[in-house]
Amino acid sequence: MALAPDEIARYARHLVLQDVGGPGQARLKAARVLVVGAGGLGAPLIQYLAAAGVGTVGIVDDDVVDLGNLQRQVIHGTPDVGRAKVESAADAVARLNPHVAVEAHRLRLDEANARDLVAAYDLVADGCDNFATRYAVSDACFHERRPLVTAALGQFDGTLTTIRAHETGPDGRPNPTYRCLFPEAPPPGAIPTCAQAGVLGALAGVMGSMMALEVVREIVGFGEGLVGRLLMVDARALRFETLRYGWHPRNPLSGSPDGR
């Protein structure tokens, strides 16, 4: 996909990178990425995908901007309070990069609509704040054979991984699913909400930006991805650790009938 003259100027720092260059930038321009959630993680994620030149960004969110969001959801501003987040985010993308098309889905993603939404995109980036949506997104990505970059936030910690459960690994075994990593959701009320427990605003920026980095790496195809690796970030100690995880034979999506 050819770049216009102003795009060549805009993406000049990408074009001179050996691992990106013209072919990589063209892949970004041709890509369709679905972002689930325009909140703390989605805000920086959407901004950096737009800045990177991802051609089409779909945004799924049914919420409106609240004053309490602005401590971390930096794609929105004070004048946006009360507006739909998808509309506010779309306007921000238009200001940042007119070459990026935004497809706004003002709705809550659930089991009933997840597969239709996911099927329309090449890759999904999930920054939602609840397990029900995470399972619906990850299951849909498995069935529609789409890669998934997914992250989560705590008060002072965050996690990030990539799921390509529709593919096999170098050892010939299936790649792990999200349900291999988290077989069951915690009981209701076991994990306090962001409003109850709080979250460090800048940590959302760090994790959302790292999601964007992982999406770009998946699209362009450089570096070692996070398939089978859970990146854990501790903001108190500013420590990064990686946990390896694998396919579980009893997972309900790609498990073996005999559980082996």
C-alpha cells in the first residue's frame, strides 16, 4: 500500500528503522485493529496506534467521559465530560492523524456480538476492565482466528500478553488460550473495581503504550512476541518480570477430549 508524500514525512522516523521501513509502514497502513475499551489502557493505546499510522482503528465502548476518568484516560479532555468515549476518542484521532479511519462502536462487547465485531478486524487489543468481557473477546478471537493483545491494570501493577490460540507453536503443540492462563474468573466482588481501589494514572499510560508497541510488533513482524509469556509490571518497585505459560489440555476451547 503506497504512502502519500505527507505520510512519508509523518512516518519518517519509522521509515528509517531497519525493522520497520517502507514495507512495515505499509503493513501498518493496511491493518485493521479493534480496540476494546477507550479508558485507561485504551486511551494511550489508541493514540499511539493512530500516531503509528494504523489504517483503521475500531473502538468499542459504551461509556461516557466522567471527570474521574481524566486522571488517566488522556485521550479525553475536560470539555469531553458527558460525551460518549468513542466519539471523544474519534475526534482525538482525527486531530492527531487524518490518515487513520476510526470505526466507533458505542456498545458493550459481550458473547452475543463479540464474534461479529472481531471478525471485521485483523487484530484485537483488549483493554477492558472486567473478566466477562475478556473471556468473550478471547473466545471470539480463537473462533475467528485473530491474534489478541490483552492487558490489565491493578492499583500499582499491570500485566500484558499476546494470545494466538488459533495457531501452533514451534513445538507443534497448540498455543495457549486466555483460559489456559486464567481458567476461571475470580468470584464476584473478589477484585475491587478501579473506583473502589484506585489506580495510578501514569501506570495506565505505561501499559497502554506497551500494548501499542506489542500491536505494532505483531503487525510489522519484528522482535519476540509475548505469546506464552505474561509480562508483569510492578510500579512500586519499577520492576518488570516475565512468566511463561503454556497450553492446558483441559481448556474448553482447544483442549484434548481426553485431557492430555
